[in-house]
Amino acid sequence: MTASNLAPNSHSCSRFAAVIIVAVSSQRGMFITFEGLDGCGKSTQLERLGSNLRERGLDVTATREPGGTPAGEKIRQLLLDARTVSLDPYAELTLMFAARAQHLREVILPSLDEGKILLCDRFTDSSEAYQGGGRKLGSAIVLELHRLLCANLQPDLTILMDSDVATSVDRARRRNQAKAAPSADEGRFERENRSFFTRVHASYLEIAKREPQRVVVIDARGTPEQTHAKIVKLVNPKLESLSPSRRTLGVR
Ligand SMILES: Nc1ncnc2c1ncn2[C@@H]1O[C@H](COP(=O)(O)OP(=O)(O)OP(=O)(O)O)[C@@H](O)[C@H]1O
Ligand SMILES: [Mg+2]
């Protein structure tokens, strides 16, 4: 699968369906996403898992959404900056997907083609939870956009880090306040009220219930070390499906 196979000028539905099948079946790497509320520890755990896998000789790419590409990082700035006001929920959703479409073709598919382990901080489940649940746009539009714009690519594993709404958002707020540069302001979502995050949380749990094969809920209320140990235990058996040469290096 290459990015060019996913050119947006595939006109007929049948051709598009064929493209989707190729996209999903021919990837050689492993696509792992981290999901959960703001401040639950996704970035912390992604970094730790990345180091752990690299130390074991595996080829890892770490990336994030929104962002992950030069164009996507500009969109991220617009979306997350607390100074962005009055953004329509549909504009928010489609900007998320604009960044994702770019990310998919520029980073995600090429990395998977090269057989890498791709660790991604947030993916389409975030859109379903935040814009679908939090903003009340519903899941259907998010899933449809994902099908149309992202070839319906599904992660091999999604680690949903479950935590308390208040604890997580409080941590994210404190972390962002500690960042000195105003240009790095990423606090727009943290200004939402508790009922917004309660809907986001509920939406995440619905996704996990709907797709238990892909989404694994990890209790992220413990220390970073405890959560890391749980994640390594979860990921290790998945490495078995990598090609034999890399498997020998990766699984201990
Ligand atoms: N298990 C933990 N216990 C206590 N603090 C933690 C834990 N994990 C991470 N933190 C701290 O909480 C803050 C938020 O963590 P982190 O940035 O990893 O969360 P995140 O899920 O990536 O947040 P966001 O969605 O806002 O990017 C950081 O300051 C981090 O050091
Ligand atoms: Mg983060």
C-alpha cells in the first residue's frame, strides 16, 4: 500500500471499496494508538513504550494527532490554542480530518509500508469521543468521514487509558500552565466543562464496548510505572504477529 493508491480521485464506489481492502490487508507494520482524556498520561506512556521497544531493537515511529506533519501541526495550533474562539463544531471536526488525511498519507501509511511499529498519540477515536460525544455531533458522521477520507484504516491495537475526568483534566491544566511560551498554548479543550468531558469519557467507553478486539481499556489511575507495566504486558503478545526476524528481537 502506498499513499498514491489512496489518491482522492477514486470515483466509483467499487473502486473505493477495493482500495480500502488493499489498505487494510497489505500493511506490514503495526499501528498502535493511544486514547483517553486530556491529561490521562497518553504522551507519557507513548514515550515510555517507544523507548522500551527501541531498546529491544524494534523500528518505532512516534507521532501524534492532530498534527504529525508540517501542515497538520499548523492545524493543531489553530485547533488547540485557547485563543481560537467560536469555532463551529463541524469546522472543528473537518479540520481534525484535514490534518488526519495529510498525516495518513505522509506518515502513517508510509511507516506501515516500511514495516515500522507506529505509535500514534490520538487517532479517529478522539474525533468520535470529542466531536461526536463531547460536541454532540454523533458517531455516524465521524465514522463516515473516516471511511471516506482515511480508507477506514483501523489500528491493530488501541490503548484506551481510562482515568477520572477531574484528575486528568486537572493534570493537563497544570501541565499547560507550567509551559512558559504562549505560542505553545494547547488549552482550548481544557476550558470545557465537566459535562463535556463526561460525554467524552462515556463515548470512549462505548467505542471500547463496540470494538473489543481492537480497543483495550487500561486503568491509568496508578503511577506511570504501574501503567507502563500494564501496557508492555498488553503489547508483548501483539509483537508475535510481526515478521519472524523482528519478532526474535522484540519479544522477551
Ligand atoms: N500516572 C500518572 N500519575 C501522575 N501524573 C502523571 C501520570 N502520568 C502522567 N502524569 C503527568 O500528568 C501530566 C499529563 O500527562 P500527559 O501529558 O502524558 O497526558 P496526555 O494524556 O498526553 O495529555 P493531553 O491529552 O493533554 O496531551 C504530565 O504533567 C505528566 O507528567
Ligand atoms: Mg499528550
